[in-house]
Amino acid sequence: MAGALVTTLAVNVPIDHQIQSWTTATLPPDWKAIRDRWEFYHGLRTLVSLAALACLFASTLSTGWRSAPDRQAQRDEHPGMSRSTARVTRLPPVRVSIPAWRNDENRSG
């Protein structure tokens, strides 16, 4: 992502500032070359950003594989249980109390 940021700040933003002052009457003769340069670096920035995203996904997925021995140890602690039931934790029951005045209203209505 640092490469995309550097490309943006070093190339695209200066071209954007230059283009802001243009009008149809004041177009420079090489405006197509400037436009093409901006488009090239915009595409490069996009590819660098996508590569950074792919690296992020790859690193996230690869950390799951490194903890595989830990998961195996957990399964060994709970023999005879499937993967899904080994992680289930029972929660205490929830008690709901209804105020007495609510009970009286419901009975009369």
C-alpha cells in the first residue's frame, strides 16, 4: 500500500493540480501525453493496491494453518466429540422477571 500512496502523491496528485487550471481554451499542446501518463500511473496504483490486498488475504489465511496443531490439541482433550461440539459452551439460563403491575394489566385487558 505504501507504493500506491507514493505513486498517488508523487505522480497523480501533481497532475490533478495541473489539470484543475485547464480550460478548453488553455489546453496545453501535449495534454494527451499528460492524460496518458495519469492513466498509466492510475492503473499501476490500482494493480499495486490489488497486490497488497492479495498479500493481506494470503497472510490472513496462512496464519490459520499455523495454528492447526493447537486445534489438534484441543480435539485430543475432548475425545469422542466432533469438531463442532468440542467448542460448545453452555451458558447459564436467563431469568426474566415481569413486574407485578404488568401482570395485572394483562389479566384485566
